[in-house]
Amino acid sequence: MTGRERLEELFRRAVASGRGRLRVPRDPGEIRLDVDAVRELVHAALELDHYLTRTAPDHVVTGREAREVARLLNDIISSVERLSGLEEEVEASEERVREEFRDAVFVVVRGRERKALRELVERPVVQAGGPLIPEDYREVNPNLPEELPEGIVKAAERARREVEESVRRSGARRLVLVRERGDKVGEVLERELPEIAEELGVDFEVIEVDDFSELSPSDLLKGSGG
């Protein structure tokens, strides 16, 4: 997730929380204006007003002019971000995540979850793919044959080995499972991992998130108590 995407996520969360829209407090006490941001905002707005007047009455631009209008709109968004302090908020959250989890190895279930998490953390992220104990696959799929397929056994052994090696190589002191709420495989891993963590001599934690597709620094910090 890019910095811009995280800023967009802040706006989405504000709407979802019922605040309706982000706004500057009416009585902030003090505002320190970024002179360059204000001037860029004003100049972009004046140029847009020029396009508004020139394209009346339909106000439609195409081709090169459409690209220029898009640039102006993005300049305005960037200026508002700088003036509102949202950029600093995102940078601070990312730095807090790096600091909070500097001694962790993460475990997730799926590849898409690993990809989402690696965009926020700088520590190892292991994709388990399923339970780490072959017999526990029956909890996920009760229809498995009495003799477990060799592929399942090898997959569980490989994932467990990767968890152990990641902890040892990185010198981690914590094993952190990040899973979606209600995920069956995640629930099985939550039961399996404490014993593995104990064998490795590290702590174990669980962070539940609602949706990896909208994973943000605040999800991890809230889950960790940070």
C-alpha cells in the first residue's frame, strides 16, 4: 500500500466511522501554514477556474487538457494533505509499526495476506498455507482420507520449518500471528503456534484484523496494544 493509498484509507475510515467527512477543527488554537502548500493550492485552483470558464457550458475537457486538469486536481489534493497534517500522521504510524514489531516474525495463512502485511512491516512474514501439524488439517477439511496425502504432510512440515528458521535467523523474540477474524485455518494456527513459540523460547501474540485488503498501520498497532 502506497502512502497515497494509506491517506485515502484514512478518508474512508473517517466516513465509515460516522464522522461523515474530514474537516479542520473550527477552534484549533493555532495553525502553522505551509506557505508553499498554500500557494500551490491557490495557483492550482486559479488554473482550474480558468478551465471552468473556458469550457462552459458543458465543462468537459479531453486529451492533453484532461491530463492537465488531472494534474491540477492531484496538486490540490497534495497541498491539502500537507496543510491538514495527514502526511505526518501516516509517516508517524508507519514508524510506530516498525518500532513496535522490530523483534517479531509474522505468520499469516495466505499469499495475499503475506503481500499486504509485507507492505507495512520490515520483518519476516511466513505464509503457513494451512495448519503446521498435518493431523490438524482434518479440522479444516473433515473429508480427508484416513491416510493423509503426502502433499499435505510435506506442506505442514515445510511451513513449520520456515517458521522455526525465520525466528532463529532473524533473532526474533516474538512470534506474531496475524489472521482475519473468523478464519478457520487462523484459529487452528492460533492453537498450534504457542507450543512452537515455547520451543523456540519466544513470546507469542495474535492480531485479528477485519480484512487484509484494507490493512493499515492502525490495525496492527491496535491489535498489539501499541
